[in-house]
Amino acid sequence: MLQAQIFIDKDEVFGSQPLYEFIIKFLLKQNIAGATAFRGVIGFGEHHQLKRPDSLFSFDEPPMLIIFIDQDEKVLNALTALRRQVSSGFIVTSQVERFEV
């Protein structure tokens, strides 16, 4: 199984909706096994500027992380299709193992 992590800013939009919402709905249409969006409390990106969106008087964009998991081919196909529509964000993939009892 393959896990993909997509890092974006919460305030990014795609058309008239938040980008994270577009991505989650996109993955649902791609029949991905599961996906979750997380809002970050603190973080920094490639420019090494610390973002603290919950600080008093902060205008920082909250970091977002979207994680999804499925069979390797489905994840790669979904990422390829997603990149045709969305160019922002940083994507990391890693092999994972499903733990079953």
C-alpha cells in the first residue's frame, strides 16, 4: 500500500472552494480507500518562516496536511490526475503496511 501526504496552506482555494475540500472530494471521486485532512497548529515551509495561525493577532495561513492511502497504482493514478488540475502543494509518498489483527 502507498500513502500520500499533501502539504498546503489552509487558505488556498480552487475555484470557489477551499483547496483541501476540493482535494478530499477529488479523492472520493477517485475511489481512494481513505483520506483525512488535518489543520496544523504551527509549521514552516521551504522559506523557513514560522507560521503560528492560532497566535493572537496572527495573519499566518494555517498549514494543512491531507493524507490518503490505497493500493500503489490507485494512489499514483490519483496523484497524476490531481496534478493535472492542481500545481500547488508539496507531496510525499511512502510505502505503508496495513496492520490487521
